[in-house]
Amino acid sequence: LKGRGALESMGLKLKKGDVQKEDADVSSNLLELAAKIQGAIPGFDYFSGFNDKYHQESDTSKHPKGMAADFTVKEKPYIL
């Protein structure tokens, strides 16, 4: 799967800007996990990075391999 539009077509909430490089792949397993995260994490806000331009600079990151995603929550989590 490639490009921001493909991620949005799956219903994933993305921040504005660089989230997915247009010609970069993302693992289908990661996409399945992302959908679960979005639906299950309380206060989920958006995904801020998949295989984006920012992470292309790293030799150790899993992002350039399409195996990592970053996301944010609306409020700081707390433990009951």
C-alpha cells in the first residue's frame, strides 16, 4: 500500500503534513494493527508518521521498512 490517500481510504486518521511518503510501502500487518489501535486506544487522536520523509534519514528506524507508525492521544493517559 502506498501514499497518504491509500491510508485515508482505509479510514485512518492522519495529521496534516508528512505522514506517508507517496512512493513508500507500508506493511499490511501494520495497517491491520493501525486500524485496531485507532479503534481501541482511549483518546486516540491521529497517526503522525508511517513511512514518511522524516524517518527516511534513520538507519535504525523501522519506519523506512514500512514496519512502524507513530500516533498521538488527545489527553495524557492515566492509570486507575
